[in-house]
Amino acid sequence: MTPTDPPRWPDDIEAPRHAVQAADLPATTALPVASHAQEALWFIDRLRGPSDLYHVTHALRLSGALDVDALECSLAALVERHPCLRTGFQEYDGKLLQVVRAAVPVRLERLDAAGVTAVERERSLHALLQAGTKEPFDLTRPPLFRGRLIRVADDEHVLLLVAHHVVTDGWSMGIIAREIATLYAGFAAGRQPSLPAVEARFVEFAKAQRERTESAAGAKDLAYWRGQLADLEPLELPCDAGASEQAPRSGRMHYATVPDRLVQDLKSLARRERATLFMVMLAAYQVLLMRLSGREDFAVGAPVTGRSRTDLEGVVGYFVNSLVVRTDLAGAPRFRELLGRTRQTVLDALAHQQAPFEQLVNELAPERRADRNPLFDVMLNFMDGIRDTFSLPGLRCDEVELPWLQAKFAMTLYAEVRSTAIRLRIACRSDLFSSPRATEMLRQYVALLEQIVAAPDATILSYSLVTDAARGRLPDPTIAIAVPPQVPAQSRFLEHARSAPERIALRQGSRRWTYRELATHSSTLASALRERGIARGDIVAIQAPSSPELIQAMLAVLRSGAAFLVVDAALPRERRHAMLRESAAKLLLVSAADDADTDAQYPGVAALRIAGAQPAGTGDPGEAWRHDEVDGDDPAYLFFTSGSTGTPKAILGRHKSLGHFLDWQRGRYEVTPEDRVSQLIGLSFDPLLRDVFLPLTSGATLCLPEPTDLADPIAWLQRERITIVHSTPAVVQSWLAGPSSDAALTHLRWLFVSGEPLNDALVAKWRRGPGRSSRMANFYGPTETTMARCAYDLPAQVEPGIQPIGMPLPETQALVVNASGSLCGIGEPGEIALRTPFSTLGYLNLPAENGQRFRRNPFRDDDSDLVYFTGDCGRYRPDGLLEICGRLDDQVKIRGVRVEPGEVSAALAHHERVRDCTVVARANPVGEPALVAYYTSDGDDPPDPASLRTFLRQRLTGPMVPSAWCRLDALPLLPNGKVDRKALPPPDWGSPAGEYVAPRSPVEQTLADIWCDVLGVSRVGARDDFFELGGHSLAATRAMARANEALRAEVPLRALFDAPTIEELARAFMPADDIDAQARRRRLLELRRARARAAAPRAVAATPGVAG
């Protein structure tokens, strides 16, 4: 045996499952080390256990007279001919070794499909194929290749070939197809087949690969990839949370075809641009991914054969490597320009392709996550002449599609060039992508290819992702929207006051007002307003607590033809002054119970006490039914939202829009006079209108809490037998932390939430507690478009994560518009733009802001057809529902309140000792949005966060006060003079970090010593992270093997990924009979779940290959 020959174990030595000891190995054998890629697959097998994740399969339906013995001999000869098919693997001395057997038994498993009818036999065939595909290999026991022959009829069989990726790849399957055909032809004819000798060996390739990685050329390759992949961020694609109940790595395959005409056009484009067909299809794929993710910088994986020498082209083995193709899509380039960029990137990557992908992962140490692969999780597998088709003499051979698969990546697009077309297959994780979404992405890709060849000089943002199949589910902004006449809210109220005057309209504590009494009181106050000169279109401010007097005043203002502004007395004085100043209110109505001096509070503002605190008599109401006529476009109310200049923005609502929403909600949710509606929305926010006017325009009862009731809102809701509640998710969450969180609201029918994203965890918690017998709906719509414009009634089984915002109301379109002004396709993020004739009148005193937000519909020639651009990012789902993806600008929602950080910055800048400041939104340690203030100051006595919080609380509402503070010497600036927000340091949320904690137990000390040795570091603290110290997949294997040996335990490798610190991992090594064993094991499980929720656990990467 020469040193270059593949070393073999004697036939009588059986490969053990666990790590090989020195005594187990033949003394004279120098076993070859595995390749980088093989090492990675071995690690995955040890981490996750044997599975079919890396099986390469091929199924063939053979019609005709099959010589089964000849086929079995062909498989045996194939295995004898190619050493990789006789190779197993073992660990020894920290290395993974290839163990090539001299001979292995090869048997073609022969089975019969059961059943009498053809349908029954096909069902049985399907089950046998699936079982044969999924049966795992033991990587220590070759051959890692098997065949299963299933007889369907005497003249019909299905051949299933399964190999583990660790010994083969897509190119190798082409070799196998060709050689089985030659071997079968010879054996079937009764002669010895003749094939050219296989000169090269895979073990030589693996050895040369490792030598190159340690050479100057390898260092040059690695330097290129370090620069090319620096600061690479993962790609986020639109997914379907809970798309499948199957395991996370189970997958689906979906198909499409690029017709020959289009293929020829694509080839012509490639020739003109001195590119290849692969480069064109890759550039188009990048456009699709960019448009679906909103990202301009990301990487796509692309496998290359890895056979750098011609003598390797006939060798079966795992040669394939993956290129990480990172192309810059910034600047909205024309496709022709993007193709040039892609071409250069691919050429550069090919020049450095000999750097193994697994080495890049270990050397570059990207952030690991259990739910994705490092560097890339989306792949394009372009196959042109790689996989040969099977052709056995005397038989018809047809490929059999295997619909089940294990998805190694979130998504892999296969493009297989055939004689007359390109066959597209998209393999994606079924827990991430539903079948409709995957199918639509394929349609969008083919549609992009059509548009690209038609207009290669168009910008990549101009191509449409709206496919013909999706067009019917998306809004058409070219059609006119009807404007049915609406009844004003005050008129609806009076209809019920006339028809049922003695019905209870208001309840608060022991107080009761009937519809007659409320009509009478509001009529009296409306008359007083007219006497004060209040006329149609004027603004009247109301400062009153939640009380019958407040409702009386709101109705009185509407009945006088004016518009009301509710001023919450709990707001900071300066904000109240700003609201009165901006609104130019002609009069301020103040509760009779308010003994404050309004002249002192609001100098220069005329005030009027609200009369009518005592219920009226039961006599004829007389003027109670009168109200001034208004036009539907007349202003009805005024509310304020956050403003970027530090001054709040006033939004003027109109009568027809308020009436339109109330009529829709009443009809859709069957609100009747038997309902009782709570008033729990804050007085400063427009959902107050739902609380107040939904019951009063439905003949129902409005229930107002006393201040003491708010200490336990759920108990109050049950006492009052409330049937309808409006709230925000944050407020509901606070209720569930209250004293009656487990009490059932037995009368509640609907909980309507709005104001911020609604997640499934809150829904589940609500349904387990107070809302167990009620339903829930999610509303969406900014103040500018009248309370809510989209709604989603939550089903019994909600999806994981953020809930959709649903479908638009009648006479409303929810458009999603991309940066080029075109409609977005399904899954494509863009700005939500609401089109309805029932929006508000816009911003008061802000013509520029109105022009920016309320724009003429670009799809129609009609100046009155305005579309409100919300600044919210959203996208359509495959079912047509709308989901929200956050804010496009800096504005955020904190505890349900819209906050513009610029307004907070403007207020903070007024502090005498703050020199400069900026406020940004960040996710706090529990993942919720929170404000962080960065500031600089002059002098030796800088203000502390406590004094700054006090300063802001005197001027702003609670949600607008930052949660974290960071004092800097200077704010980092961009060249244009703006603050560089990316350079702002992470805030201190109040917990110390970075302190060294020494190991505190013998187990912790043992683990620390092992880590020091494995990682080559001098000191490891109890809270140091294994991977942040430089650990990688193979190092983890070594560390856990040594820890199990030293501590005489059998802790799985996965534990280190779930608990990567000494402190956490030590808990997994406690004795089984430890008195706290169960508690500690539960703690480890909690850690695992917490890390999964944070989406940041370390996990091994899937090794790319051709199997998807």
C-alpha cells in the first residue's frame, strides 16, 4: 500500500458508532482526513441525529421487461468501482477520518406495491417510496448508498436510489445514471460491462483541499471573502407564520416552466452583455428577492461543482462547493447595469471558489441562528447538463417526482436547462412558506423574466410583481369609488331618542341618563353655544373628565353645527395650550365640577361651564330633537397627533366619514340596543369616537367608569355586563396583569383592538382569561383616515406572530405602493396608502404636510380622488389580507400611542443644560419598541436622566418619555451633517454587562478548563459565550466530547448551542438524582425557548448542495 492509496479497514472490522479509540484502528493504517464539507455534514448528523436532511434521491419508473438481477449486479459493480460509495466516517484524536472499505455488501431491496386496484397500488408505492427516502443512514456504516425496487406490475417497477450527500452530489448522480445504464446493458446481455478506469480518488481531493487552505493561495482566497462578506446581514423574506404543522425542516416543491421562446430571449440578452444564462437568471432572482425583502444588500448561495481538475469529472464524491454571491442592488439600477454588477461578482467569486464554504463560516464567524443558515439562506441551483437522465435498454424510463423533502435552506430555486425549456422548481421550508406563496413567487419570477427581456434598460424598481393570477385579489386604483350618502352621528342618535326615549343611554356609577335626557341636555347646551355665536364649522374645545357631561358636550357641539376638540385635563399644561392655540378654538366648555380658574389656566380663551348635571324631567323635550343641518364634508371633530417640529398636528374629521365608519361597524358586528359599550379609551385619541358614538347611534348603552373603577377594569366590565370593548393591545396587556385577570367576562361579545401590532401571545392570554367566551377583531387605520380603514376578525386558531390587519372597509382601498409609485405584488413590502372618500379633511394649518400625505391618485385623472400615504410599511398576503411591517419613517407606537421621536427631541432640546440631543426607537430587552435619548451637555454638572425625565413629563405624555438615556461627548454625524444613527452606541437598559464572573463550582471549572484548551484562550468566565470566544462547529464537538468524558455524562451536543455559557451549560451536567434535577432541566428548557424567541441561538449551518 502506497501513501497515496486510500487506506481501508479489514473486512472483518465493524465500524463502531461512537468515537474510535486508538486501539480500534489498524496500527499500520493512516486513514485520510475528511473534507471540510464532509466534516460539516458529520457535525450536523451528530448535532441533530441521523435524518434524511442530506439525502440525495432519484426515483425512476421502469416500464417493460426488467432484468432485476442485472440491475442488482449493476449497483454492486457501481459501488465496487467508486470508493466514496464504500466510505464510512469515524472521529479520532479530534479529526474526522474517511474509512474506505475494500468491499461492502450491496443488495437491491425488492418490494411489491400492495393493493388490488391501480389506485391502491399507487398509494402503497407512495408510502414505500417515502419510507425508503426517509430511512436514515449510519455514517459509520458504509455503503451510504442504497437501492429499492418496487414492483407495481409484472412489467412496471419503480427504482429508488438514495445516497447520503456526504459521499455524493448532483454531478455524481449524473455519473451514476450514465454508469448504471452501461453496466445494466452489459449484464442484461450476459457480458462483462466495460467502463474506463477511475483514475482519481476523492481522498486525494480532500487532502489537496486541506493543504490549499493552509497555503498562501488559500490565505488569499480567505482575504477576498473577508472583504466581500464584511457586515453581511441576513435576508428576511415574507413568510407565512405557522404555514405548516410539519417539522421545521420539512419542505415542499413547486414547479413552473420558462418556455423555449423566453429561454432564447434570455440567452440572447446574456450574449449581448457578455454574460451567461446563469448570470441573467441570478440577477433576475436577486431582483425578486430585493423586491420581496426591501433589502438592497444580501447574499444568494450558488453551488459550483468543485471539480477543478478534469480527472475528477468521472469521480463520485462530495465535491460541490457553494459560492456566496453578494451583489449591490443599491441606487435603483437598470437591469442591464445590475447584470454587469452580477457578472463581475460571479467572476470574482469563481476566481476564489476553492475556499471551502465551511471554512468561510468558521473563519468569518457570522451570527448563528437556529432558524437560518449563516451567510445565506436562499440559493439558486442552476443545472445545465449536470444531471444525466436514466436510459436503460429495452425499458421506458420516467422520472418520479418525490413531493416530500427536507429543506436545508429557507428557499432554493432550481433552474434545470432542458432541450426546449427551463424547468423551475422552488423548494422551500413548509413552516415558513405556504404553497400559495411559493407558487406566487414562481409566477413573479417568470413574470420578471418576461419584463426583463422586453425592457432590459428599465430600472429594477419599475418591473411589476403583480401577476395575472394575483390581480383579482388586489385593489384596482383605476376604478371610481362610490360615495353613498351618510347620516351624521347626531342624527342617528336623535332617531333612537325619538323611537325609544326612555332607554338608558348613559351609565356611570349610580347615575343613569335616558336617551330623552341626553337629547334634552345636549339640546340645551347647543342652544347656549348658538347664543355665544358658535356657528357651522367653528371649533369648540371641551375639557371634562369621562362623564355624562362630556358626552352631553360632544353631542351639543355637533348639534350646533360646530366641531369639537376634547382636551384632557391630565395632559401637560403646555400641550393643552398648544392644542387650543393650533385649533383656534372659539370657546372652551368646562365641566361644572371643575373648580379651576379657566381664566388663569387659559388666558384669552372664552370659557363656558357645562350645565345640566341634574337629569331633566320627563316632560315634552321640545327643542330636544332639533339640530343644525350640516354637510357631510363639514368638520365634526379635531384630534391631535405627534408632530416632528415639536408642535402637535391637528387633524380635522368630517361628518360623513364618522357616519360611514359607525354604520359599517354597527352592521358588521350586529350592534343592537341590547349592547353595552364601555368608554375606556383615553380622551386624547380618536378611538374615543368609537366608544361614544357606536352605542349612541345604535340605541345601545354607553357605560362610563368612575375613576375608582379603573383600578380593576375587568371587574368593572363584568359588573356592568359590558358586551363591546375598544382598547389597545398594551392596555389589554395591563388588564391581564391586574387583580381580575382570570375572571371571565361572561357578557362580552367583542373586543376591538387597534393602535399597535397585535400578537398571538396576547390573544391566547386574553382567550384563556377574561375573553374566553368572546370574539376579537383587529382594527387598523390612522387618525387621518377616520378611526379604522381595515379590519380582521380573529379566527378560533390564530396564526403565530403579529396578526394581519385584514381587509379594507367598504368604499375603501388599501393600496401598497413601492418606491417607484407602482402597486406592489403579493409579498412585496411598500407604503400603505389608503384610498377612500371617507377620510378626514386633513391637517389644520399644515398645507405642506397635507400635500405630502394626501396626494392625488396617480392612477386616475381626478383632483378630488385623494390617497392618504400612511408612512406604514405593509404587504399583501397570498390570501389578499394585509399585514403591517412597521413604520417607513421614524414615527413609532409606544404603548399604543403614535410618537414621533423628533417631537421628543425638540422638547428635550429646551432643557437649559442639554446642548444637543436625538431620540431614536430601539427594541428593549423584551423586544418591545422603546425610546432612547442620546444627549450632550456643557459644563461640569451634566443633567442626570432622572431630572431629564421629570423635565419631559411636565411637557409630554408618558409614552413620549424615553426609557433609556445615554450621555455622549458628541453626537456622531454623517458627512451631510445629519446624526449617524447607526453609530449611536447601544443603550444601557439598567443591567450590568461585560463583567468577568469566575467559575463557581467544580463542574463550571471543569468546563472552563476544557474551553480554554479547545479554544486556545487563557481565561473563560462563567458568563462567557462559547461562540463569541471563537468557537465553531467542530470545536463544539470536541468540547462536548471532552466534557462528557471528564464529567462522565451523556449530554447531547445540542445543549451547547442552547446554553452557550459555562453558567448555563453546567446545569445540563448535574447528576440525574440531584434533588433539583427536574427544576434545573426545566430551566435549561426555558433557556432554549427564550433563545428561540429571541431568534439568536447559535446553530450549525446547513451545508449547501444540490439536493435543496
